[in-house]
Amino acid sequence: MSILRRIQGESQNNNNNNQPSRPGGSDSLRNPAIQSRRISAPSPTSTQDTYQDLKNRVQTKLLSTLDPTMDVTQTADVKRTIQELFEQILNEENIILSRPERSRMFEQISAEILGFGPLQRLLEDESITEIMVNGSRNIYVERSGKIVRETMAFENDEHVMRIIERIVSPLGRRIDESSPYVDARLPDGSRVNAVIPPISLVGPVLTIRKFAKKPISVEKLIEFGSITPEAIQFLDACVRSRLNIVISGGTGSGKTTLLNILSSFIPADERIITVENAAELQLRQEHVVTLESRPENIEGKGEITIRQLVINTLRMRPDRIIVGEIRDEAALDMLQAMNTGHDGSMTTAHSNSPRDTLSRMETMTLMAGMDLPIRAIREQISSAIDLVVHQSRIRDGSRKVTHITDVSGMEGEIITMTDLFVFEQAGYENGRVIGRLRPTGLRPRFMEKIEQSGIHLPPTIFGMGERRR
């Protein structure tokens, strides 16, 4: 008997003064109301509610039966134990489910115990790049740059809160009415942001930026059309020549992915120190030290900021300093590091264009509260930053590097910049943007530094001596 037939049977029993009656027995024959209920199928809502109640009952009994000292990190062993107990409980309770229903219930219960509940399936789906939970009933995902709504849902807001707590607790983070938002990460490095009432008016809101289990390779980036082989060859030379690089772009434009790619060009014999709000970078070198900022505790103490960590890295003998994102007065300390012998440093910043990137750096430096003249700040920026790589999310959902710009120096009060590569859009066909990142024909001012590193780039990389296609 499937769950649907069992639901019908339970409905009959509950409406007959809670006295069991055998299907087809005399009570059911004499009671036309029961006959009517047996013939009519339950509504989808009542079926779902009854299924949920049954799942919760089995899950509660399963949790009370499991050994609390069991090591949940041994996922395969724990899942095997859960399956044995699950089958045992279904037999003891005389719960008869069809094979798909049994498999579905087991996976849902396993996800609740070992994973992140209804989100587990979405987290395991490699085609999904972002998960957005707007309260318990509205879940959206991003696939191929497009946002679509999922049919699944949480039981209620309390269910969402349990999953949020499961994410943030192991990291020593907290979320409650006094601290109603938090940044965190999943064990695989995926970025998490949670916002709860009272500042969210739609219930708990959870946003997860997923990262591929296998980091995106240079070849994949070229295959996706995000960048060209010539631009990659140039950026590889820039990283190995220890130039200071800022990767800029809007939210979700792929800045962290590109930072991972560029970081992979750093020679293996250098000491790399990374500073992030939530550790996301997936560097493959051996000599990597990862630092992560920390919010204040429930007493309002113990906060460790990005700025404090950047200052501390200077005492750790770094060859390279990589900051996941500059968003505040830490920009001043990052510029100081770049200007005091820590060449080859990299960071990301939110902006709309390479020029806006430098304007934001200027504004964030002013946030440090030091009474510095604008010209002095701009001189610091122009001498510290060699290259701005700007990435955008195009209207078809794809991510592309749109500018690679040389920070040339100062002319009067203005920082001068030279575009070395610019994305040129040729058209829009079948919902896809057609275009290519093309060289402008100009050489960077730091070409001598690249050549002093023993790297010789052919003029064709910059569009010299070739016919434009």
C-alpha cells in the first residue's frame, strides 16, 4: 500500500471516533460518509501535510534511537546506520511506502541529520551556482546566469533557522535578534550570508554563493569565453613579475574565481598569506597561510577586522599578500603594503569600471579617518596599483573580463589609466552576447619590469603587427 492509500485509511480511522475499521468491513459499508471519503482522493495539500507529519514522526523516532556519541564526520558509516534504523522503524510502525516514497523520505531525513535539510540536493547539483532562500516558502536558484524558482520549500521559518544555525555554529559565528545578519561559509568554501527578522520582513533569508567542487581552470575560463588565451598569457606574466593587481566588478561577476586563477600563477616557492572575511580562496600552492576575520562575540568583544589582519600580515614575512575583498578603511593598509616592498599583492573590489575602482579605493582610504590630502592619496594609489582587471556579468548571464587596464601614473591631480584589453560586443544572437576581449595595440608602462623578470611577450599579444579580425 502506497502512502496515498495509507493517508486515505488514516483519514477514515480519524473520522470514525478514532476506532479502527477494516477496509471493506461492516462499519465501512454502513457508513456512507466513509464510503465517500474512500472514493474521493485527498487534495494535494492534505497529502503533502500528511506526508510531512509522517516524515517528522519517523525522523523524531530515528533521532531518539541514534547513538548521540556517533561521529557524524564518518558520513558513510552514519548513513548506513541511519538506513538500518529507518527500515526498522518503518517495519515496527507498519508504515508501508512505495519504493520512490521510501527513497525520497530516507534522503530527506538523511539530509536533515547529516546535511543541510532541503538545501542538500541543491548544494549537490553542480549546475546551480547560487541558492537564494526568501523565507520558508520561496527558494530560487541561479543556473547558467539565470534565476529560476524551485518547487521545494522548508516546513516553516523555524526550519530555516535550524539550518542557518547549523551553518554558522561550527564557525563560532552567531545570529540572533541582537546580531541579525552574518557572513559564513560551508565546509566546501561556498559563501553564505544570512539575514533574519527583525531586519528581514519576509522571514529568514539565506544566500549561498556556491563554488565548484573542482576549481575552475584556466582552460575552462577560456572555453566559457570569459577571457582570451592572449589575455591569460599577459596576466600570467604580470603575476610572475610581481605586479600589484586589483580585480574589480559587480556582485556575482566572478571576481573571486578570477582571483583564484591568477593566484595559481604564483610560483610554488613563495610564501602566500590570504586575508578574507570568510575563507573562500582555493590556492593550490603548499606554502599558504589563511587568515579569517572574526565578528564580535555576544559581549561585543573579540572582533578581528580585515584591517587588523592586513597590518598583522606585514609581520609574517609574506612574499605575497592576497586580500579576498577590500570594502572599507583596510584599503589604506593594503596600499601601504603594496608600497612598502610587498610586490605581487592582489585583492578584489566592487565597482562598475576600472576608473570607478580607483575612485572607490580613494573613498575607502578616506574612511580610515586620517587627514590626508586627496593628491597624496591618489599618488599612493597610482604608485601602488599596477593593473586593474575588470569583470562583468553580461546581460545573457555570462561573466566576462571586459577591461585590463594599466594604471599609468599621475598627470596633475588626475590618475592616468590606459586600457590594454577591452571587450568588444559584436552582436546578440539566440540569447547570447557575441564579442571578444581585444587588445588595444598599446603596451603597458611596466613592460620593462616584465622583461627584467625574464619573460618576453610577443608584440602580437597587444595587437601589434596583426590584422584585426
